[in-house]
Amino acid sequence: MNSSISFKHINKLAIPALISGISEPILSITDTAIVGNMDFNAVESLAAVGIVGTFLSMLIWILGQTRSAISSIISQYLGADNLESVKNLPAQAIFIITAFSLLIITITYPFASQIFELYNASGLILEYSVDYYRIRVFGFPFTLFVIAVFGTFRGLQNTFYPMIIASIGALVNIVLDFILVYGIEDLIPAMHIKGAAYASVIAQLLMAVLSAYYLVKKTSISLKLSLPFNAEIPRFLSMIGNLFIRTLALNITLYFATRLATGYGTSYIAAYTIAINLWFFAAFFIDGYSSAGNILSGKLYGANDYISLVKLNKRLIKIGIVVGIILAIIGVLFYNHFGLLFTKEQAVLDHFYEVFWIVLLMQPICAIAFIFDGVFKGLGRMEDLRNVLLLSTLLVFLPVVFLLDYFNYKLQGIFIAITFWMIARSVPLYLKFKKLFLQSSQKQ
């Protein structure tokens, strides 16, 4: 058996990737928990964090696809023993994506109020959303820089340094959240929701600095921009384009889910914020093994080792399902305690517990979808991911969520629709992979 698909080697890549992957939802969950327990307009602030978090996630996921594209190309060249040909690609990719991030800030900053009105935000929730966004958005370029560097490390089959960087960033964010949100008596005034935003930006800046340091000092990849553009830049941009469309489809789902939840009332959007952040946390937890699939499938594909590629896929599916079941069991064991971490408001808790069981039930299904996402990104087959997410969003999620909204299922309807959406994402990718590689592996 190829040693690179052994359980030990998969975990060597997956566990550090898991730790670094959950840093982003930890930042959001930390903001959610600390803001939700303030003694000053906590419910409205919690709702604002949820709305802005959804919009920022959309921006990060759209432009953050750089990581998958860079990782796919570099891992394939590594597998083909031709890394030298793409050493200047990461710096060029970082330049392109950072330029886009500055353009996004310029466009969205003046229209923050209009943007969040589209999410049904109004009154104090809208005011807090604008305040929070106009600070947090300045961390956007740093986040994209870090994501691109992490993609380079992944392509090099290294998830250790991203783990170190992400862990430091998450820890700093948690400490600063407590200091800046609640304040320190006679020293630092309580900044409430603005404090949470400043904490996130400072942590993102620190992670960017650490990312640049480790990439330059620990690899042969340079951050110095050089011209002409690498021959793989057109394929890189094509991957980004397909992933851009895919992520738009993904964020259509999140937009309508958030918009509907906001329309149901303040306690509903607050409960939705808690539930969706826990869903994100579980998704990023499983993403550690999805990342291993991304990293290893690209290398095996570049080496034309289809036998190992098929074995890797089967192993990752089994691992993903087990991890999904474990997460669900943990949620069941501590079911009545999760909501209390984020709020003491009984109305919010009641709505949260109406849907938390659905979040837990869908975890094994989510695991399969996320594993295939990682594998197909490693293979560079972004057009398949684009098509599957477009169809699952337009033909499954939207009809189901609006049908259940019509019958007044509210938050339960949203999370039931997300469950069907995840099923529709996983089944076609399984069938496509089987068609593409099972027969090829049997010929080797």
C-alpha cells in the first residue's frame, strides 16, 4: 500500500489542518459567545455579529478559493516532481487576490447600511451591523493573504506551520475579545461589539505577519513578485472563476437562510447565529480530513497513481463518517449546555434547541460532502464542484426552504433545507468520482 494513504499519514496531515481550519469558526464563535453574554444590548449585538459574519464569510469564501487553486496546482507539480516550474506562482496569486480584496473594501465600505438592509436588518441591529463591519472589513486583505499562504503550504504537503499560525491567531483573538469587549476597569473602556471587531482585525494582521515569516524562512517559495506571469496563471484563474461561481451558489443558500431567519424576529436570528456557527465549527472540523484529501489527491493525480487515489477516497469517506458520528454524539451528550455558552435569553434558547438536533443529525452527511469537496479540489476539477453546488442550491435548497417557510416551519425549515442541500451535494460527486477513476485504477 502507498504509505501516503496510510491512516497514520492521513492523520499527520489532517490533524494539523483540522486545528488550523477551526481557527476561523473559533473567531466567529468567540465573538458570538462573548458578545452574546454582554450586559448591554446583547441580543441585538448577537444578531449583528451573525448577519455580518454571513456576509464576510461570503466574501472570504469567494476570494479565499485561492487556497484550493494554489494547493491543487502545487501538489500536482510536486507529484510530477516538477515543483521548480511553479515556484513563482504563489506570489503572483497573492498579488492578484490582495488587489481584489482592496477593491471589495472600496466598494462595500460606503454602502454597508444598504448591504445589511438586504438581510432584513433594521434599527439597532442595522446600526450595530454597520459598526461591526466597517472595522472587521479591514482584516479582509490579511485573511486572504493568510489563506493563499496556507494553500501554498498545503500544496507542499505541509499542514504543520498553518496550524501554528492559526492557533496563535485564535488565542490572541480570544484574549483580545475579553479585553476589548468587556474592558478592564480604570484601564481600557468596554468597547462592546466594536471591541470584538478590533480583536478580529488585530488577530488577522498577526497571522498575516507570521504566515509571511514561515513561508519565507521554512520553504523555498519566495513572496517576491516576478514577471512574466507563470504559465499556470490561466489555469489558476479558471479554477478561481469556477470556484467563484460555486461559492456564489453557496452564499445564495446562506443569504436566504439568514434573510429568512432575520425576518422571523430578533430572537430567531440570534438563535440562527448560534446554530449556524456551530454548524460552521463542525464543518471546519471535518475539513481537516477534507484538506488531507485535497493535498494527497492532487499529489497522487499528478503522479498518475489512480489505485492509491481510489483507496485514499474510500478511506477518507470512512474516516469522515466516523468523525461526523462522533461530533453528533458529543452534541447529544451535552445537548442542553451548548446554547447556554452563547446566551441566557430564554426565547433565543428555545428557538435554538428547536433546530440543534437537526444540526447534529446532518453531521455524517456533511462529512461525505466535505470529503468529496476536498478531493475534487485536489484533482483540479473545479467545474464539477461548480455544477453540483449550482444545481443543489437552485433545484433543492431554494424550493425546499421556501416551501417550508410557506408552511411556517421557520428555523426548522431552514435547517431541514440545509440537510437536503448537503445530500444533493454529496451523491453526485460520489458518482462522478466512481465514473472517473474506478475503471482507470482497475487498469493499473
